Amino acid sequence: MRKALCSIQLSFFVILLTAVLSYAQSQTSNSISGFVFDAASRRPVAEIYVELLDDVYMTLKRVKTDGSGRYFFGGISSGNYKVKILPYRTNYLEEIHDAVITNYSFGNVRTSDNVYLDIYLKLDKRKVNISELNPAGVVFVQDVPSPAVSLYKKAVSQLENSKDTLMGIETLKKALEIYPEYYDVLNRLGTEYVRRQQYYEALPYLIKSITVNQRSFSSFYMIGLAAYNLKQMKEAIEAFRAATHINPESISAALQYGMVLRINGNFNEAEQALIKAKTLDKNSAVPSIHWQLGLLYDKLERFDKAADALESYLKLQPDVENAQQIKDLIKTLRAKGKSI
């Protein structure tokens, strides 16, 4: 029964995810879109002007961000553009970012390009009287009833106390009884269940969470972990793909995305994701990236590269329990590489 319920929930998730990820692409062939955030609070900034400029800084279009901080420019031809934030009547600094639209032709088919660009606004320190009661920009927040907020805060305190974690989960559920659309509660409940390896229990809350907040990196990431552990690779791939789409700078999301792609046999895409994770990991602090690359290159019969990756893994994690087995595997891979 639980497996059947899980399958229904994940099927719903795939339908929802397809709609979310294809939304911008369905608007026009080429587009530039994204969200504008406050750099300090990471909250979206609504009702602020965004301009699309050409490569000589001529204004082509101007829009306002919506209630979720989203902007969208559609119907764009290929070329070099700039996205400019006009922080009128706020304490934010002006921002200008480059964006490039590129199209390719394959026979009679011409590709479209959809550039995704999030912008994080910083406060202008030259401006004074920045009050917490009058924030620099208008932001979107849920209008949550105060009793639900109080229960959420109480639950967070309980969850931080190892003796009260189960009570914390029950308190979160009480907050949902008051306000069923409470994103913070839905996301936290799903996350707590994933941490407890209760993946079936986590899914309903996480899926509901992304219906409330389609930009929730945490919820998509946790759905990916739950689906992976439930051996639902298609759903895990889609969830981690969304997580990397929302936060392209996340090493963990790129690593997990590459791993599930590799397991599913999508080797070329897996390599791209894992190379992205390796590039993001500037301090070489994540050994698992090299481990996954080693497994991938072995499958691709690129044995020397597999050996190189496993050597990098051992350098970062020399005390691993099966170190000798890995060293033996590296020798085998080197020998296979020479025989090709």
C-alpha cells in the first residue's frame, strides 16, 4: 500500500515538475528570466524595475518583478544582452549583468535558448536611515496566522533539543492544521522525515511544499534524496535537475545529480554534472566527486581517467577503510588503459 501511494505521489511530482521547469520555455522561443533577491536575507524583491539592454546599453524592454521577485523577457533574438536593476526608491545598489542568447540550426530545426539569471541586490551603504521596520525593498512573504507562527517557532526549538524531536514534529503538524499552506512547516517536516530515513512519510510534505513555493531548493533536493533511496531514479533525476536549476552554485546538488544520472545510464549528462561539481569545488574538499567520476569513467572505458579520479579520491581521503582495494583497482585500470 505504501509503495502504491509513493508511486502516485511521485507521478504527481513528475507532472508538477515538468510544468514548473517548462514554464519559461513555453512563453517564447528565446527568453531571459530569473528572480531578484535581497543578498543579505535571500528573500525575493518584488515590484522593482528590471531593464533589458542591448550590447551598447540601449533599453529594449522594462518590466517589474512580480510578487515572488520573478522577471521575464521573452521574444528575444540571439545576441549579447545586459540585465539591469533600477533600484528606484530603495536602498539597493544598481546592478548590471551580462546575458547571451545563442541559437543553433540542425537541418530545418532551430534551437531556442532560455537564459536563467538570478540577481542578488546589495544595500548602498552611502544611504542612511535603513530601518528594519522599513526594509529597502518590498518582499513577498506568506501571511501566516500568528498562532501558526508561534507553533512553528516552538517546533524549531523542540527539534533542536534532542529529547524533544518527536514532539517537535507533532508541533509542526499542529501548525499545519491552522495554516495548511505554511511553506516553512511543510519544508521542515519533509526534511525531518528524510533525515530520519522515513522517505515515504517525507514525500507528501515535500511535494506540497513545492506547490506552495516552486523555487524551494531545499524541497527539490530532499525529494531527490527520498526518490533515490526509494530507487525511483527518474524522479530523483528530475528533482536534482530542478535543484541545480534553482541553485547552479550548489556542489551537493550537482554531485547528486551526476550520481543518479550515472546510475540511470545517462553517462554523458552525468559527466557534465560531475565536472560542474568538480569545478565548483574549488578547495577540493569533496572526495565523493572524484569517486563518482572514477565509477563513471570505468563504465565509459576511459580507464586512465578513471584511475586518475580514484587517485584524487585517495589523496583527499587516504584513511578510507578499503584503501588497499582501491589501490588495486587503480592498478587494474592502468593496465586496461595500456592495453587499449
